[in-house]
Amino acid sequence: MSESASRKYEEIESRIEKMLIPSITLEITMPEGVDREAFLKLENDSKFIETIKTQIKKLLTQEKGY
């Protein structure tokens, strides 16, 4: 597969994924006074990610404004 065909395939695959499994990307600024390395590790911390998902679900089910 050529490079351009490969890029087009990846682009289409990404669009299909987003339609089937919607997701959002958040940018969270590091709070003042926390350890930089510990903060950056949160990006790949499955427990942290599950906690955020739980909090989002609570927010969206409790507040009908969303």
C-alpha cells in the first residue's frame, strides 16, 4: 500500500471509530504545586482514566443541562 493510500485508510478508519465509539480529548493544565512527572503519568494511568469516566457519567446523569 502506498504512503498516501495508507494515510487515507488511517483517516477513514479514525472517522469510523469516532462514529462507532465517540470520544473527546481533554487538555488538563498541570495544577500548581504538583509533581510534574506524577502529573504526566496520569495520561496513561487506567485507574485515573476510569475515575474521570465515572465522574463524567455522574455529572451527565445528575445534571440534565448537558
